[in-house]
Amino acid sequence: MPLTLLKAGECQVIKKVGGKEETKKFLESLGFVTGGKVTVISEINGNLIVNIKESRIAINKEMASKILVSF
């Protein structure tokens, strides 16, 4: 399930980071790695503010859709 489907306050484990190699490396550099926990803080029009590795990060809908989480 893509990260975009989570509601504010939900926490899940990242199962896969997809997309082009360049996109994967960028997301991994921000902390989006397989097995990591991500919590959605807020969502506006599909764009997300998430908490990952004790940091808050804003990502757009397109990037968030490439991050798959367990459900």
C-alpha cells in the first residue's frame, strides 16, 4: 500500500521504496529505507508531512506514492 493512503497519526513499516534509481537514492538519503518506521503527521491534497528517524520531512504526492508500507 502506498504511503499516500495513510491517515494522519498512522505509523507503518516501509516495505519498499520504488521509482527510478535517482529517486530511490534521494528518498533513502532522507531516511526512507526498507524496515524503517514512518508516521504521517499531516496530509494536504496528497502531499505529506511525515516523521521518520526523529525528523519531520515534507514530501509531495508523487514521491509519497513510490514508498510502499505494510498494512
